[in-house]
Amino acid sequence: MDITRQQAHPLRGVPRELINIIGTALALFAVVAAGGLISSVLPDNGSPWLFAASYGAPAAVAFVIYWWIAQKL
């Protein structure tokens, strides 16, 4: 008799809403941290568009990751 055991997923008992909230908070923190790091190395007389892009690029990457995960679910 072959009995297969499914390994319990470590987040099985955690509600999906809580996982979504934590994931969103971590993504926002990562975007702001990366944007701040990029904008800190910009020259002082840089364009406002360059400053906006320093936060927009990490935000775009975070959105692509979010979209990819949403397609998997």
C-alpha cells in the first residue's frame, strides 16, 4: 500500500489577505528604498524627469513581478 504524504505548506494556515498585505508592504518598501538609492547618486542639477524615473523604474519592476505572480495564481 503506497501512502503518499503531502508536505504541509508553511503558510497554509495564514489567510491570503494577510499574505497580500505583507507582500504589498514589502514591495512598497523595496521600491522606495531602491528609488531613494538611485536618486541619491543623481547629480544635484538633474532633471525632474530623471528623479521621477529613479522611482518609476523600481515601481515598474515591482509591477511586472506582481503581474507574473498574479498570472501563476
